Amino acid sequence: MARVGVFVCSCGANIADFIDVDAVVHETKKIREVELAVNYRYFCSAPGQSLIRDAITAHRLTSIVVAACSPRMHETTFQKAALEAGMNPYLVEIANIREHSSWVHQNDKTKATLKACDLIRMAVAKSTANEKLHEITVPVSDRALVIGGGIAGIQAALDIANARHPVVLVERQSSIGGRMAQLDETFPTLDCSQCILTPKMVEVARNPYIELIPYAEVVELNGFVGNFKVKIKKKPSYVDFSTCTGCGACTQKCPVKVKNEFNLGHDTRKAIYSPFPQAVPSKPVIDPDACLMITKGKCGLCSKVCEKGSIKYDMKEEIVEREIGAVVVATGYDLFDARSYEEYGVGRYKDVITSLEFERMVSASGPTNGVPIRPSDGEIPKSVVFIKCVGSRDESKGYPYCSKICCMYTAKHAMLLHHKVPDSQSFIFYMDIRAAGKGYEEFVKRVQTETGVVYLRGRVGKIYKRGKKLIVRGEDSQIGQAVEVEADLVVLATAIKSFHDSVDLARILGISYDQHGFFSEAHPKLRPVETSKAGIYLAGCSQAPKDIPETVAQASACAAKVCGLLAADVLKKDPLIAKIVRENCSGCRNCIKLCPYQAISTEEIPDGHNSKITRVIAKINEGLCQGCGACVSGCRSTAINLCGATDRQIVNQVNSI
């Protein structure tokens, strides 16, 4: 016979101010299966949990119902208390009378009370059909995969490797470093970007626990948390990295020159090249679209000068497979294409450039050796206009969000211009200034004080040419009138957007993404680095725009999660998954099509007593199943039950009200 204990929490004023808790307890005691019903101010507190443990023992309760807040908040707390009292934790039921009653019915205490009574009645009815369940254990592969070799991927890989867990770091380009490698200095301290990044890049290459796979992409991921199998496509580099010494003789002799994408096309590179001087690995790759030997069968100079014989024109792409336990996604971002702002003359006027182009100009390793110039004539600009929020916060362009770092790097650019061209004058058109990081507001004020930059609050409506000058026409809302600024150079702070193939990668990994293509976290506050798929974590701008300190912090948070997961030999997970009722299954395979986690396959079992005759039935992979219930609702043979939400439990709830 069921002996149910009901514990109604006042939750301070959260519940007690909007629900008559005493009336709820009084009504609950009338339910036949209820052995005990009590109220306490905070059942989640240590004394409250002690009351629950004592009651389970003293009243020999067969199950309990805690009427309190969301199970997301404290279900684990009450399950632990029950377990300590000798009760199976899955005999604990939560009636959410806070979010589902008091918080949403604050204007009608009577109806909120009646609804709370109904919620408890349903929970009691369900608890009488609850079964003892036990955690599922699955083995864990002690290796992590990090996708993306920017600062986020580098930090995550190093943290995991330093905890002595093997890491596979996959980078799409021929070198790690990402966007940070293209920067000159970083705000607000104006540290040399390469000076703080390069040591970490070298550390990645030297770390014995990190397997670096550059010039590669993840093309397939199967399995489940702790037991993933990944397929990685290595693009042909046409250079044998195992023998190449990175001497550079091949690059010097190559006769082909093409636009250098690392410097945004402002200079050229060879057909065989390293993207930048500090590249890791420090080995060149061949651009197959530019190489004369690959496209026309002529030349071969790089092969002739290579003393190690490392040039391999017949190299093919290769698929490598690894078994891994967890994944960190750190794929970075792309920049908004400002050409859609026709009124700014992007592509029409050479002297209208993006912020990243300006960044490469002022970099000592950039196309102009650190000197900002006008692309149209090579002259040093004396009047420069910076325009913020180009793409960002513009719903007409499909990017209503703030890109977060533009205010700061635009201020930094004004400072760098002042350092490089002391007699220059900067103008910044802005909507508002967002400088929320440590030392950020102070940096903006320092820039204003030291450089004499003029901030003009308003949007730019048009840019047109007058002789050699660009005329920037906008508004200054502070004085309430239109303004025109004569500029030698215009720099656009373009929006950060999701990586161009992020949606494809999300489908490969089986994770969700938002309307802008950024990967979605499991919970914005409580699980900010986790995804909806167990074992896959998010770092850096793959999840949303962010600055370097926040990116590094998030990468380390991912690493901590991964290390915690990989530290165990086996992984424990909730048993609230689907189960096959073998005698009912007809083998129609409809559930396989419905499962979003690829958790269902088939198996052959003896058909009756004759072992020679077999039939096909569905089989659940306990590690993959997430208990979503899609297969249950789609099974025509009623051959699948969902633990924790069986037909009997649900019918009991319905009948109770």
C-alpha cells in the first residue's frame, strides 16, 4: 500500500505570499494515499532536508512529493536527501507550485491555491506508480576534441592537456591562432597581440598531450557523451609535414603571386606559403588553385629546391578517425560584409575600409609595415573617420544584436592612429558607448584625453567623394543637426557574425543554434558553456560575440567541465530513458526515423521457443537516449515506455483531477 509523504515549501515569500500554504496542507491530507503532509519555510535548507529524511524513516514512506520550486532548481537536492534516508531517489516527485502557480497567478490567491492543490494531487497520483530506477553507467574515452584553433581553442586545449588528458585539436587553416593572430594590439592594455598569443601557440605544438591536426575539418560525429567517434577530413597540404623543416626555400623560389587573404588582399603571397611569420605549425602549404604544377603540370620549382623531398603534388585528402569523450566547439566568427551599405561606397571607394583592414595596416607584420595609408594613393591619412555599428544593431541587415567589442577596438584604433600619425585627427560616429569590462571605461576616457578624438553621436547617412577627400555626412544628436566631416580615410567597425558554415557543423554535431547561426547554450545563466547534447561544450565567439578575456575565461570553463567528465572511468546518467517492450515490438523501425539522437537501432531475437527463427525488434542505446519521448508517441505497437513518464503514471495524473 502506498504511503506518500508530501512536503509543502513556503519558499520564503515566493510561495507563501500568493498561495495559502496551510489550506494546501489541509487539502493534501485528505488524499487517500498521503500518510504525511507538512509545511516548512525552506525545505531546500539543511534543516528542511533533515525533516524529510527523518519523516521517510519514521513514517516508512514509500514515495515522497516535494511541493516547491522547479525541479531544475532542487530536484537533485531532494533526491539526495531521500537516498540518504534509504529511499530510491527516483521515488521522489516534484510539484512545481512556485513557477507554475504562485509566480504566474499573483493576482488571485484563491485560484493559485486551488491550482497548487491540483498540482500536488497529480504528483501524488504519479508517485504511486513510480518505480525504483537506477543510474546508468557507460565507459568514458579519456580524450577530448577541440574544434577550432583560435585563442578559445588554444586555451581549452592547453587546460585539458595540462590536466593530463589527451586532446585532438582540429584547425581549419594551416596554422592555429585564429582572428587574434591578425590583431596588432589588444585593448585596454595595448599588449602586443602576437606577444601574448605566440607563446601559447608554441606551447600547443610542444605539448605531448595535444595532437594538432591543422588544415582539417570535422565531417562526422557519432556516439554519445564519453563515447564519441569523430571523422576528421585532412585537406591535402601537398607538403609532408613530417619531413618539412620550414626553411622557407620553397616559398622564396615560387614564381606565383596571389592576393593574401590574411592581410585582406592588401598585399600578395606565394602559391606555397605560411599565413604569417609566427605560424604554428611553421610549415607551408600549397594553394592548389594557384600552383602551376597542380593546375597546368608546369613549374615544380618548390620541389626542386626542397632538400628534404617534402613536396608531394599527388597528395590526397585523408579521413582520420578518433575515439573521444568530450567536444569543445571553438570555431570563432566571421565579419559582416559591409558592401550591402551602398551609401558608404564600400567597394566603390578604395579609402573606405573595414576595421580588420585597418588592424592589419597598423600591425608591424602587416602589408604596410605598420604605417596606416590611404589605399587609393599610399598617402598617410591625416583625417580619419571611424563609423561604429556597421551591421550591428541594424534589424534591416538581419543583425539586431550588439557585437560587443566594436566600441572598444574603435577607441583602440583611434589611439593607434595617434601613435602612428601624431598630427592626425580622428572622428568617431557612434550610437552609444558600451565599455563594461575591467578597465574599459577608463581606456575610453584615456583615448579621448590623449588623442583629441571627436565623438559624434549619430548615424552616418552617406559617404561621397569630393576630389581626393571623402565626405562623411551624418548627424550629431548632441547638437541636434547634420554634420559633414572631410576625411582621408574611413574605417567601418563591422558586425561580428557566426562562422559561415556554423549551421552545417551544428547538424554534424547534433547541437542547436539560434536565428543568427550562433550555437545555443543549454541555459543562458546556469549552463552557459554546455549545449543541449551532453558532452559538447561551447567556447568563444561560436556562441556569441565576446572579447578576448571573456573568451579565455569561457574556454577554461569548458576545459574544467571536460576534465570533470574525463576524470571518471565510467559516466553516470539518469535512467529516465526509453525502454523497449520486446514482446510488443513489431520491428516497423518507425522509432528509428523519429529519434533525433540516433539512439535506436535494431537487433534480432528468437521468435518464440524456436531459436532458429528470429525476428527484428528495436534496441535502445542507453548512452545516446536523452528521454525526449519522440519514439514513445510514434510507436504504433505501444512497444516503448519512457521511464519516469509511463502510460500508467500519466493516466494516474489525469484521473486525479
